[in-house]
Amino acid sequence: MTFTFYTQIFFQPVQEVAEQFDTIQQAMASAEKIFHIVDEPQEEYVPETFAGVVPHEFSIEFQDVHLSYTPGQEILKGISFNVEQGGSVALVGATGAGKTSITGLVPRFYGIDSGRVLLGGVDVATLPAEFLRQSVAFVMQDVFIFSGTVLHNIALFDEHPDEQKVAEIVDYLGMGFMKGLEGGLHHHLYERGNNLSSGERQLISFARALYFDPKVLILDEATSDIDTESEAVIQAAIRKILTGRTSIIVAHRLSTIRTVDRILVVQKGQISESGTHEELVAKGGIYKNLYELQSLSEEEA
Ligand SMILES: Nc1ncnc2c1ncn2[C@@H]1O[C@H](COP(=O)(O)OP(=O)(O)OP(=O)(O)O)[C@@H](O)[C@H]1O
Ligand SMILES: [Mg+2]
């Protein structure tokens, strides 16, 4: 008994050392990734070609834009369309068609191979990154919630958040769920927003976009299923955030598609159809198929 007991005592620290070694290795792998990001060269803030004039109206125009992330693999193959100041278009199409890629070119997240992207008639390649990032707001497919209060999550990076303004936005968007949160705007959210529903997370991201009053709004709609009641709240909020802003929406839901001026069908990096909902249904092409499929699945649901 004593012998067995001692051997156990002897092996316990050995096992602990092995476990620590595991942790160290994980930390090393993470550190490598962190340094990779730190070493990334900082993007220039003002391009050499900047003429000193920034646009005052915010129409968007794509002229025969080609994009490849890796050389030789063209993702966008000649995209041309325009959105007038204050107007809205929806992009619809299969997964991997290039919808998110198109939207990322407005704030110049990626350099393009050829063609031009114009914001208010000015080539975005010649505009300072800071100007672009201030004018264009993104509401992403998946919303990231930081650990902190609701207030801080809406007034991101603002050291002195304007509580009154946030309260007004919350009211305006009809974020009724806020009333149920203990502490209201000071309610603590956990990282990734595990204590919120996906609809609530989306509303927070809308409020975030409004707080900075962007001129251009890009909405990459989440595909997740949302109950009918939240759906109505979200649709009403979408209509509100679009008002007076030039917008591009990657739309998945029929109700969103209905609210835009024009719909573009993206297929394998090209725009294959464009028009209003009625025009495209009458045309009887890809859009009509998509629409019918979705109506069907909604009826089933
Ligand atoms: N940063 C990137 N680096 C390399 N390839 C990318 C990058 N982003 C997207 N891609 C590729 O580009 C293609 C188009 O992707 P994109 O995200 O634009 O599609 P999408 O139409 O938004 O699809 P979904 O409806 O699923 O969101 C895909 O084949 C994808 O793998
Ligand atoms: Mg996408």
C-alpha cells in the first residue's frame, strides 16, 4: 500500500509537468498568430494620389471591376452597377458567388485587378483610408459582441460615449428587449454575446452603425432563422437605418429584398440579372427561381 501510495505521489508532479508543457505549446501557437498580425505592415492613411478633395455626395459606381484574392483565381469577373445617392440595391445569389467581396471594395478593403470603384464620382483608390472607413459602415453577417456594457458595445471605441444619443437610437430602432435587461444600457454583455439572441445581436449592430451616422451603409444580412415577431422588428429597423443613406444590402430574406430600389443577381462573380422585384419575377430567370424556392420553404415553415 505504502509503495503504491508513494509511486502515485511521485508521478503526480511528472504528469503536471507534462500538462504544463501542453499549455505552453498552445500559447506558443497563439503567440505566433498574434505576432503575425502585429508584423502586418500598417496601411497608408493617405494615398499618394489623394488630390485633397473628398466627395460630398455618396453615390456608388462599379465600373468593370475584376478582383482576385490569389493570382490567377478571379473571383469578380467584371462587375458594373451604380447606386445613386440615398438609393439602395440588394445583392442576391448563391453562397460563394462574390456578394460579400463586392461590398468590401467600397471601403477599399482589397485592391482590385482592374476597373474602378467610385464613391461620389471619386475613385476610392485615391481616397484616404480614414475617410472611407468613416463614411462607410458595415453591418456584418456575424455580429461581434465585445465583453462590456451595451453602451460600450454600441458606441464602440468612443471613450466618452454619448449615453443620451445611444438611448435615442435604442428607442428609435424599437429595441424592446433592452427593457428586460438588468441595468439597461449598463447591462453587461459577454464576449460573443452569448447572453443575447441572434436577433438581438443584429439590432445591436444596427444601433452601432447609426451611432456613427455613416453616409454609406453596407448590410450583409445574417441567414439565421428568426421568429416572425423579431423579424418584423428587424425589418422595421432596417428600413429606418436605410433612410437617407446610400446602401448595398446582401439580402437573404424576401422581406428585405422588397424594401430596396433594385436587385442584382450575382452568379459566379458576375451580375446576371438586374431590376426591380416585379421585373425580375416577370423575367422568369434565376431570381424567380430563388424567390419561388424561398416562398415555398417559408410556407412550409
Ligand atoms: N479574404 C479572402 N481571401 C481569399 N478568398 C476569399 C476571401 N474572401 C472570399 N474569398 C473567396 O471568394 C469567393 C466569394 O466569396 P464571398 O464571401 O464574396 O461570397 P458570398 O457571395 O458573400 O457568399 P455567402 O452567401 O456565403 O456569404 C469564395 O469562393 C471565397 O472562398
Ligand atoms: Mg457573404
